Amino acid sequence: MKACPVCLTTDVKLFMQGIFDCEQTNVLECGNCGMQFLEPLMTGEEDYYRNYYAKQASRHFRSMSMVDIQNRAITHYNDYQEIYTHLLENRQSILEIGCGSGGFLRFAQQEAPLTALFAIERDQENRRFVQTTLMDVIFFRDEDHCKGHLFDLVAGFGVFEHLRDGKSFLRRIRPMISQDGVLALTIPNKMNPLVYMYNLPEFRKFAYMKQHYYTYTEESLHILAKQCGYVIDHFTYMQVWSLDNHLSWLRYRQPRDFSDITSQLSPNTLHSYNQDMIRQKTTDLFMVVMKPTARHIG
């Protein structure tokens, strides 16, 4: 019997057979902490992430340049400006792990221009793009090269679900966090409304993919944090795709240009819908902020 990789219970059931990019991969769900995980996990991660954006092109309704990808990211940070600005308050140094196209780094430069910015990004295309479009970002090759440095904020946005061994990651990062620092992660929410509220089979198949090994819940993250020497400070829920996107999926059952629907809805309508999803915690994204427990700091 397969055990949950976080709480280790064998109360595990089949949630779904087949995912977006592999019909032979199943999604399993823990009956105790609620987290979901793929079975089997993919092998050959390095090959999978080579030319990553080209491989993801089929998930977008139009081709996207690196500028487009960065601008879409910065739109999200601006949409939830209060949340991310609060995260930046009184931070003298920030390390972003897996900075991608640099959307958050660009946002941080705008909102906290005196903060020292550091980044890790293994994709060469992303790294070159950030280095040519943003000033004063210092790159480390990997976490091992950060030893001896302390950061007031370590961020991993859209990264944690890609990690095969989340426990090892959390333990490696912990010594890099300053005494009053935090670790902030954004993670896909298990309770995505198109999966659970609308139960749309086509979107369920679209949502789960080989690169997202785990779909975490609040309960599973509390357990994981305790195992790795952290305490959860807070969770924050955010909705990236709004009513216009959801109506498009419900009507057409595939990713497409939904601007025709957007044009029929007011910004207030879209905002109100997002707020309803946030209140119910049925969003497509959430953030967890953790602090190292006192005996583990440094």
C-alpha cells in the first residue's frame, strides 16, 4: 500500500487516473492530511525542464515571449500588491529561489528599491533574460553557494510543487533565513474551483501534470513545517484566473482566448468573484509563510 509522503499514513485512495502529459500517471490522495501526489513520479527531470517554455506552449492559447511571461507575472503581483508589499516590508535582503522570468524581482525593485536582491534560477534562458532586463540582481548557482549568507525573505513562487523532496529543500533553506526572516511559498491550491466546485473533467486533466509532484493542503503543510523545524505564520489565498476564464472553460472545455468574455464583464464583477473564491478558500493559488522555530534559526 502506498503511504502519504508527508504524514506517512496508508489511508490513500485513487483520485484520478491519467494526467495532462501522461496517461500512465495517477493522482493519489491522502485520507488523513488531504494532500495529493503523483504515482509514479517522473524520472529524467533535467530533460523535462530543458526548453521548458517550448514544452509548455500547448498549455497557452497564444504564443508567449519571455517579455509576455514576465509581464503576466508582474500583473499578478500588482493585482495582489498589498499582500506582496507587506511581504517586502523591512526586508534588507531577499533570495528568490526559482525566479523564472523575474516578475517578482521586478516588483521588488519597484516597491523596495533599497533591498538587496539575490536569485537562484537553473534555466539558462530565464537567467539570461533577468540579467539583461533587471539591474542589481545577484545570482547564486544553487543553494549550496548561499552558505554563510542570511536573508530576511526567502521566496519560492511556483517552485515547491516541482520539488521531489520538499523536506530536504526546507531543511537546506532554514539556515539561510535571518532571525526575523521568513520563507514564503506560493503553491497551487488543491481546492481549485474548476476541479472541485465545477468538477470539470477536462480541466482536471489539464491541471495535473508531471512537473507538479504534490498538491499540498494546509494540514499537510503544518505537518511538513513541524517535521522540518518551522512554524506556519499564515496562509493567504489568491485567485489568478477569474470568472471570465472559468466561463470560457465551462463553455469550451479547453484553454482559449477568452477576451470576448472579459469584455462583457466589469472589473468589479471579476474582483467580486475572486473575493468570493478567496473567502471560501476555493482559489487556484495560495501562499504559505513559515518561520524557523527558535532552536533551528541560523
